[in-house]
Amino acid sequence: MPTVSQAITPSHHIPLATHTEPTPARPKREAPAIEPDTRSPRSQGDSELAGLYGQALARTTGVPSHDNTLMLENIPPNSTFGQWWSQLGRAFQSPNVAEWMRELGIHPETMKINPITGQISFEFQRSIGKPGVHARDLSDPMWSKVSGPVIAAARVIGGHTFRDYKPALTESSTTAPLWLVARFYFANDSFGTSDTQQRAAQLQQDKTFPELDPAHFSGVLEPRSEEKLEGQKAMIGNIRTQQDAVHALRFFANFLKEGLRTDHDILDYLKTSKVNIDPSSTYRKTHVDKWNDISLKQFLEDNGLDIPANQAELDNLANALSRPAPVSPKHGNYGGALDWPIPLDRSSQLQLRADIRHGTFGDIDLKPFKSVLEYLLQHSQVYPAQAQNPRLLIDTLIHSPKGRALGEAIQAKFEARAVKGSATDWLLAAMSADQSDTVTGTPSVLKIQSKAWVAGYPMSSKENQGKRASTIVDELAEHLMTSGKASSSEKAMIQAHLLLSSRAPEFLVKDIPVQVVPGTHSWVTFVTAVARLEAKAPGITALMSYGQVMLEADIAPISAQERQVEYAAQTEALRDWGSANGMGFALTDTAIDDVRKAYNAQIQALQAASEAQTTLVPDAREMALAELKKILPEMDPALFDKKCITVEPSHQDFPGPYSVLDLYMDERSLMGSTPAVQPRVLGVRGRFKPRPETSQWVSSSGEVKINDVLKTFKDLPSLSTLFESAFSDYCAQAEKSAATQVKHLISKLPLADRERLEFGKITVVKEWNNSYSAYSRFKESTPASQGSNLLVKTVLDGKIHTYEIDLKNNKIVERKDLGDFQPGDYPTDTREPYKTLLEVVPSGTYGPSPTDEKILGRAPPRSFSSARTAYIADALVKEINIGALKEQAEGATTFDTEVPFYKKAHEFMLNLIPLRSAIKNFANGNIGDGIVDLTLDAFGFAVGLGAAAKGAKVIQSGASAAAKLAQGAKIVGRAVIGSLNPLSGIDDLARGVSKAARKTFTATRNGFKQLRGTLSKIDPIALTKTPGIAEGSIKSANALDDIGVIAKLDEGTGNWHALDATTHQPYGPALKDFKPKVLSSDELSDNLNTLYKKLDKEPQLDICYATALRSAQADKKITETAYNRILPEFEGGGTERYKRMLNVGPDTLKSTFNTADITESGVITFINRVGYNKGKMSHVVYIQKTPDGQLYLYHSNSSSLDHALGGTKITPATAGNANVYTLGPEQQTGIQGFMDSTTSGGYDIVFTPSSVLESNIRNLPA
């Protein structure tokens, strides 16, 4: 509101008491008045830029090599191009993009961007050592994550050109290619022609670019609007704000790591530490201080994030917030209307399927085609290469003329049913609708048991347990062919991809290791990880590899909502796991609890076995060094190895020199004595006789005081005892690990193989190869395999199968070459059999007839924990014979052996450990805490190798590789947490694969899928400032919980519909009982300012009732339609229709203003009490009641009411055209005084609650 300055300024006035004649003055020529420039700053900037463009145009020559290098400098920052050019630079400076460039080593000045494809090309910094031009496109997972604001600005600037250009790199950049500016303004000027100079001169004079007709260029003008610009700025502002929070978290995490603070100090730090809210951010300013700061704790709470309680949770939260949020590909998971955040109601789903079966949408006839996809592919051949990249083909079909026409036809049909949705969403729903949701002839219990009956094919069936994901997808495609749903194998593969994208996206992830199969714990972890990512960015995992998915999942959930998603996903996966592992499909709480217990037990056993395989064989030398350091703390450890000790007098059996470590490891010197071997000398007649003197240890180094050292030896424990005990424990763990590995290998076999091993008659043998000497024909037998492989023959129902268990290569393979063999020589019909098959029988107790065939009780076996599997595992442990190593260890010394025993044992054990499988295509650059490679261990855990293990990328059998693995590896993907508790905080996650490498890390959907991005409370704020869009709540399916939702008012019906925050399109049927959020005064004022920016300068906007109604509209109470319908009814003091709309009548008039009557926000109409206008409307205001009960009055065009509300004592706030007053006691008294004014004759009032405004206006017939 304009204010009048009351500051006193110097004035050479003349006193009134003095009369002075005017001094004659020479007439002056009046200068013409300068008209103020009423153009917007953007228009002024565009005009200035047009003049600069004209100057640059004059320098063109028509030679492309010259003209394409011309740069336009000093671009006005307030011009349309300048604003977006600056935004592009701002995007490149954003924390996520800047960090990505630094990690990759990009030379910024070499970058070029293609606005259409989103591809960025560049050269690396010289220090990287990778010469040449490199590129990343949107298929690159990291570039697609961080590039959103960059691509958005780049497309506005050069959206209608496929030509690459060098982007602005900073917000302050004011130089750009001349040709790019010309393209931006559609200045179709030819460079260097005969007309160029004339055109350049005209531009410098007129300073005007060609005007774009909004009717034809709406697709160009709308994306470059100032509103869209503010939205893009807000995205970067949000990123900067979030990164500021990350810095604050990591700052304190460093204090915790250094021991300068404890976990008890975290909460105080969160309360006192500040996060700076970027001015462009959409973060609510409710709690910010005058420096635009907010406490870190408040920031986390406002965004629904967990408050960390320890260092692990603090690190996890910082890591989660520092990672760019995953970004959905275009069209998401192809679910369309079937995958809306609020799912399409069942009746509409059934109607859609019925419409597709009927086959007619307007003029479009689908009846001749097997599916909607086949209709879109009519007259098109699908090549094998296209089937390998289904997404490219599907996207092309969506945007094809036939695709657009069908989508619009379906949209029209559902619009007539009052169900909103974009044409693309309806097309996608039709393409991915599954007519086989109700599978004919399938028992109802089986329908419940499988979440993934896709087109009549049971993805999660028991028969598919143990099969590779790619095999299952191929079988689905084959089923589509055989069931008549696809006309070719290529089209079947496209259809399979389409159906799986929204139903079982885990099957579309790339590079899934062969060991990760349904029915295994690895699959449970993997499926859970996929679900977490899909909840944030639908469709994203189809573009990712297994390794990328698992690394993303290594971050624990950071909010209750994320935990619910993870818990719900794991619960569904555990049901399938339980079914595959002989526990049935859990349908009750008791059953799922039993499954969780069994799953936890298996995870714990597998984790212990995994740790055992990466635990190094006890090393006597290292144990000796550790004891010496304890007993000789003052001695430099380097001296323990110094070879300076000899026997004096010298002895031929102990030539030396020796070290302190040698003496301790010998053990014969524990009491400080000389060697126990008695030396002899050559005597008379060649006989030996004892040497008379006693030998002593002496040191040639003054640093090693041997006598003092030997005195301490009596306090040292026996090294052999220590070693034997440690080695005994090691052997026990190694045996358990080997047995567990066998159990794991059997448990993940396909069901048919597991049933043969579980129920058939088995014979376990060791295979030996025989060879015969040339002349004597003496037989020599050697193991047929390098490891301790065993063969298991099984006979079930008369059918014979033989399996080879190969621990070294971590696999079980069927041997079809042996047939029905018996233990002994093989074959039996020859004098010199080339094989011998020796039966192996474990020594444990396994009940009666442990190897006999089982005729009854053949339910799916619980293979991992069954007695039959234990029998086979124990047989293999017996064959490995780790116990023999233990016997060798007892009494063995290392002083007098060339190769110490522990080294031999180390080599023996390494030969048992399977090679690890490298997981390829895991990510670009370092991830998280520095993991640089992933492998899959023998027990199905994805293991990340950090910098310490970088030299062991693909783990080889060898001491150095194993040592590096033990030092720098950890299980990733939250794989060893067992079953989840949705109410717990951030879980204690994976121990690393060795005890020294421990590292702690810290839904039910209720009918909704709301998890999109990390800071869920930021993005809707800018959206809800838009007129007709509100944040509010509806009741959940159980009618107990309020569910937050963004909704949009339908101008045609006045109903609220859910709004897709990504596309800004309403969807679904009208929301029942939607309650818009009650706004604060600041929020309503922001909304009102935004509304007025969107409106043209209509005359009625300055009228009081227009201001009141616009305030109601900004408060999300009425639509534009309702506003336009009621506006004419105010004329002449209000028509009868107006009175009915606002319920104005004798019974509703109030002569006193009572705040108790204001139960919610609404409109107050002041009605004249007396005079010729008696009964007519005099003034209209809007009263807002905020969540805290405070009242605010919005009005315009009544100086009398302004005076009554504060007069000269209060300067009101303003919003749009309204003056805004807080209604305290004085203002309430002022309103009553205004009503009782004798000057005007006084007013009565009528309060119309905002909740009935829209319905009252619409319900009256036109």
C-alpha cells in the first residue's frame, strides 16, 4: 500500500508575513515531458537485447566458420534470453551437477549440450589421462539424476534445434553464441547476405524482435514464462538448501568420529545448528529467522525426516540427502492411470477392461487386434534389436498419431464419466491393462498366493523358484505367444516388458547375477531394494543394473514413510520366499511371523559362514608379535624382527643370527635357556663327546638387550597353545561354513532338483580318476576335481539323476554322463576302470534310513534346514577333512621348518574358498563411502569393495587378495538385517565381511503411493500457490486416517480431483470429503499475490467484493467459474440471486460483530441499515481464520473501514489488491464502530462460511 513520507526536508519557503514582489524571469523553453516506460523489465531487456543483436548481426559475413563463432556480449540479464541463460549457468553451478563434474573430472570449458537428446559432451581434465571427446546421455544413471534443471533450461534456450551448443557455466554469464540468440527469438535472419546490413540497422533503430503469436507459439512461450523460470529457480534453491543441511550434518559427524562429541550431544546440536534456506527455495518460511535460517532439527521435522540419535544414523541421513534423488524416465513404469498415486477405483478399472474387450473408442476399432499394443504396431515389423530395447519402441508408439488419437478417445470416454486423466495416462493404462487379472480355472487361494499373475502366467510360482530372471521373462513372452496374446516373439517380448514394468519391475533390471534367483534370500533383498526405488521414481529400475540397485539400497530409510515402503515390499517378498522354502504362502500374522523367524535364522547362518570364509587362517607370527608388544611395550616393534642374536660359543645347528621373534616362536627359549639340542665335539678316535661349557644367547646390537628380553619370556604364554586354540576355533568355523555353503547351494536349486535330493534315495560318493603305469599297469588314483567335490546320485520314482557339488566354483551341476552307477570301480565291465567312486558316509546321527527314498509327505522341501540336506553337507565336510589340518597343527612348531604350518594351512583353506563373481555395470565413479566394486559372495551377499580392497576387484585365491578383502569389504544393500520392523529407527545394518571391518548404517500403502523424492514437504508448496490447486486430506480406506493429497478444483463441476504433482494434471474421480488445508496468513497472502500476477488488469478487480472473492479463491474456497458467476450479482447493491448465494436475509443479519460466529474462513457482507440503500450491500470483506484461531481481514476500497481498523496508527500489510489486518481486540472494536457509524447510518452484517460458497453459487440455476 502506498505510504506518504513524513520526513522533513530543507525548504527555502518565504514567511507569510513578508510580501515580496516576484522577480522577473526570462522565459524558458519547456522540455517535452518524458513518458515513463510502462513496459515490464523483461520487455525492456528484450528490447535492449534486440539492439545489441542488431550490432552483432552487422558483423556477420555469410561464412559459417566465422559466423558460428560470433558471440553476443553484455546480454541484459532481465531479457527473456538473459534470464534463462543465467538459469542455465545457475543449474551448472548447483551442488549436484558441480559434484558430478568434479567426480568425473570434466573440463568445463569443453562442454557442449544437445537440448533435444539431453546428451552432454566434454573432454576430461588433462590429469585424468583420457584424451578425446566423451559423452553422457540420459541413459547414464548419474547424469539423468542431476541433469533435470540443466536440461530444462537448455531446452527452453535451444529447444527447437538439435544443434549442440556451449552452455553458460555461471549465473553471471552474459555472453552467448549469436546464432543461438537468433534461434531463441525466431529472428530468421540470414547471416552475411545483401539484406543483412539493412536488417541490422532496423534492429538497432526499432530494438524489437519478431512478436510471437500466443495462439501459434504457446508451446514456446509457456515454457519460457517467468512463472516457469521461478519454478526452475526453486528446484535449484531446494537442492542448495538440502546440501546446506548435509554440510551441517557432516560437520558434526566429524566431531563424533574424532571422539570430540558423543551421541548424547546430537540433539542439542540439531537444535542449535542452522540451515540456510535459499531465497529461491519453496521451503515454507514459517520457522525461518531474519537471516533466512532455520534450525537443523526443525528442517528435518518439517520434511518428515528422522531425527538421528547416533553417529550411524547421522552418517546415513547425510549420505541419503547428499545423493541426487532418482528420476523417473519419461512415462514412468508405463502404468499410466493404473499406477496413479491414488489408484484408479475398481469400477473404473473394470470399465476400462470392458471397453477394451468391446473394442470401440469413437472411430477406433480394436476388435481385430490381439491387444492395444498390436493395434499400435499395425503394419509395423518389430525387429530383434527393437525387442532388446523395448522402451525406445514403446515411447515411439505413445507419441505416434495412432497412440495420441487412442489416448484422446479413451480420455473423452472417461471424462464423460467424470473421471479425470491425461490422454497419455489413459493410453498407457489401456496398453498395460491385464485382461487376465482373474485367471480362469485358477483356484482362488492360488490367486491370493501370487502377486504376479501376469497375463495368466504365474511369475512367482513354485516352479519358477531357482530360475534366472531372464528365463522367467522369456517364458512369459512364450506364454503370450501360445495363449494368442501376441503375434510374434518380438511383439511378445515388447508386451512382456510393458506388463512387467508396473507389476514386477525386478525382472527388468539389467545384469542380475545367475545366483540371484527367486526363492533365495538374495532375491528378497533385491526385490525390496527395487520396490524402494520404484516408490521414489516409478520405472527407474528398468534402466539400472543389479549393482546400481544394490548400491542405492545401501542407504537405510530416513523417514517413517520410507520404512513403511521397505517393510511392505519385504513382507510381500518373504511370502514368496516362505512358499518357495516349504513354509506355504503366509496369509496370517502367525504364518508370516514364522516365515520371518526362519528367514532370520537362515540369514544369520549365512552371514556367519560368509564371515568365516573371509577370516584369515590364524598366523603364528602375527600372534607372536601381538604378545611381544604387550610384554615389551617400550621396545620398538621393528626390533622384534632384527636379526642380531646368536649362540656363543657358536653352534653349527644354530648358525643364526636370530631375532627376538624367532626366539619366542621357537618356544624352547621361553625360560631364557640355550637351545635344547646338546652340542657335541669330535674327540679321540673319531668319537663325539659332550661339550663342557653352556652356550648363551648374545646380541650384536645395543638396541636389543637380550638378557632383559629373555627375562620377560617367562611371562609370555605358550605360543603353540595360543595357536592351537585359535586354529581349532578356526577349523570349527570353517567346517560350519562349508556345510552352510552346501545347504545354500541346495536351497537355491529349482524345485524339481530340490525334490529329487530331498525325497529320492541318495548315494554320496567321491570321484577318483585312475591311471595305469606303462609296464606294471599299477593303478594310481587321483581326485577327479581340484576341490573336494562330491557326487550325489538320487533315485526318485525310478528316475536317476546325479549332481556334483562343487564348493570351489560354488555350484551344483547335474552329471548326465554316469548313469546308474554303484560305488566302486567304474565302469565295472573292464579290467582297467578309469574311475573309482568311493562312497562317503558322514559320522553324524540322522534318524532311521537317512538315505532311503521318501514315498509320503512330499510337500515342497525346506531344503536349507532339512535333515537330508544336513546329511549331504556333513558328507562333504568329512571329505574336506579340515580335522586333519587340526591334527597337524597340534604340537607343530615353526622354528625348525622351512615352510611354517600356518602358511600351509592358509593355502589349504584358500583352495576351499570359491571365487567371487564380479557384478558388472554397477555405477560410474565412486558411490557412497567410496565403494569402487561389487562382488557376490558364495552365500548370495552383494559385497562392496572399498579402496582397501581395490586390488582385489575380482577376488583371486591368494593371501594378499584375501587380506585386502577382509580389510576393505562390506555387505551392501541392507542384505543382512533380516526381517524388518517398521516401527524401529534406522537399523543396525551390515557387519563387514570381517570383524575388523564392521560398519553400522543406520507399507502398507494405505491405498496410496506417495513417496516421490526425499523432501516430500518441499515440492508441493510452489504448486499449491497456483489458483485452484490445494493441499489437503481425505480419509483412507479404513476411514480412520487422514491421507495428505494435492488436489485441483474442476472449473466445470466444482469438484476436487487428485493432482499429479509431476504432470500437473488432475486424475481420477472426484475426491470424496476432500478438505483443503487451512492456510496461514502468510500462505494466503502469497497465494493472493500469485493469483493477481496471473490476472489481467480487469476494472472490477479494484472493487471490494471482487477483492473479497479473489481472497476466497486464493484460499482455495471457490473456482474461477464460481467467481465469474457471482460477480454480476453484486450490481445495484446485490440481486436477489446474490442474497440467496450468500444467504443474506432478515434471519441472518447480525447487528454486532462477534468473533464466536466466525467458525471458519468466509465472506462478510455489510448491509445498509437505513436510507434509500437500506437492505443493499455496502461493502464486502473476506475473513480468514488460521489454524491457530487468529482472524485476519482482507478488503479494499473503504477508507472508512481502514480508519476504523487502525486509522493512522496501523499500516496494514498488503496482498494482491487487499489491505490485510490482524483482528485483535482493538480491530474487533473498530469493526463494531464501523457498523454503528452515525455518519453512514450503520450496517448489519452477514457471515457466509467459505465451505458453502462454491456449492451455494453453483446450485442456483443460471
